[in-house]
Amino acid sequence: MKTIPRLNFAHLPTPIEELPRLTEALGGPRILVKRDDQTGLAFGGNKTRKLEFLVAEAREQGARTLISAGAIQSNHCRQTVAAAARFGFDCTLVLTGDRPAQPSANFLLDQLFGAEIITVADRKDRDRILQETFDNAVAAGKKPYLVPYGGSSPTGALGYAFAMEEFMNQNMNVDWIVFGTSSGGTHAGLVLGQRVFGFKGKVLGISIDEPVAQLKAHVSELASQASEKLGERIHFTGDDVLANENYCQAGYGVFGAGEREAIKLFASNEGLLLDPVYTGRAAAGMISTHVLVNETPAFTSHPSELTCSRR
């Protein structure tokens, strides 16, 4: 396996916890959670694993500025600017949504960590403005490095390829790993890690906002590209990617009955908090899917990463 630049700043390995009261409430199967909310950087989350590789690559390329994009309250952007602050980079964020009159939550933290923030009212304009921001930074001699949306590049995907190795070394036998999937980097990394490290269970992404056909095409190509960074290219196809789009019809960030029920179940039975955009939707999908297939899933998503097994 090739030597890959990496900055080891995440708090790893993250623990795996059993959720016995939730398991009982659902009538089985056995459910576990891998706590990637405890990765340590700026309140943690799954992007920390990706940033270990992305920031290392930026350093290798001599970059001085990290540029990225996301929603106005993006978890990814909050962790990106925190990593920039920790390792001495400037950071510019292109955020979709109305700039709040009173900064709060992640938007407030972005400012605290020192980000230059550009807001974009309409999401369809975001990619154009992101490219313009990058080009302007190049022209100004800021030596920018583009951290892709969600950290989902071949380099960023390596974070979850090695997360799979970590998970297997923790010797938890599970049938399913279930998680929220959107920009595809976590999904591609897990698919790659499944192949490279020999995970025998199933890896299921619950779509947050993308149709299955698009996810399968994007994730399989991203996993194939990421494999080249480890050694010889592995050719993945859409058939290697498991995804479910049944829970994203309401749209990105729309808080519905499924998310509400899942969040309440996790909180009231285990004292575990999920968010309404990612973990809440992924948990709703896991709960519904486990009822359909009657097998224990392993649930994983940020800010709380979850896992599940009937063994």
C-alpha cells in the first residue's frame, strides 16, 4: 500500500457503544453506535477523518488558504475552518443561504475560527461563485486549496476507508453498517474499505438528498479513484453500492415525522442526540429498513456515528 500524507489529529479510535434500550424498544435486532461525534475537532463529526488527509494534501501542495462550500450551517465548513485555524491556513467559505442578522450555531463558530465568509442566496449559483472565489485567490497569490463539498474527493474518501479498518479492528461483528449519504465521500470510503479490508457485512447509505441512480454512479467512481491512492485501481460499479432514497423525498434539511420519531427514540431510550438533517434521517431509514429486512444494522452518521448487528 502506498504511503499517504496524513495529519493525525482526530481522536481515534472512536468508541463503539451498544444501545440495549433502543434495541429492546424496536424489538431487536442488536444495535450499536460508533461515536464519530467524538473525533475531537470543533465538536467532532465525520469530516474530521477526511480532513486528516485533505489538510495533509494541502500542505504537500504548499497551499496557504483552504476554500470550501456548504449550507449556511454546514458541519463540514465548521470543521474545515477549525482545521485551517489549527494548522495555520487562511480559510474562505462560500455558504448557501441568507446571512443571519444574529450569528448562531455553526455560522457563529465559522466566524470565531476566523473564516472569510461569502454568502450565496441561491444554491444554483454556489458552484459558480465558489470557482470565482478560488480563481480570485489564485490571482491574489493566496495559494488556495479547494476542499470539496463535504470533503468528498478521492483524498477525502480515504478517511472512511481507514475508518473501516479501525472498525474491523474493534472486533464488532455486524451484518449492516447504515449511515447518511449525500456528497458521497463517506459512502465511497466505506465501500473501498469494505473491499480492501474484507468486511463481510453490508454497507447501506440512507440518502439525505440524492436519487439512488446518481449516488450509485458518483460513489462507485469516487471509490475507484480513491483506490488509486492506495495502489492499483479497483474498478467499482453501481452494483457495488447499496443506497436507499426512500427517506429523502421531503428535501434537504426538511424536518419530517420520520426524523422526529427517530430523534425522540434515540434520545428517550439512550440519551443520544441526533441532528435533524443527517443522523435523524439516517436513523429513520435504519429503523424502517430493519423492520423490513429484520436484520440488525450498524448505524453510522455525523455527528453521531451508529452501528448495528444481530449477532
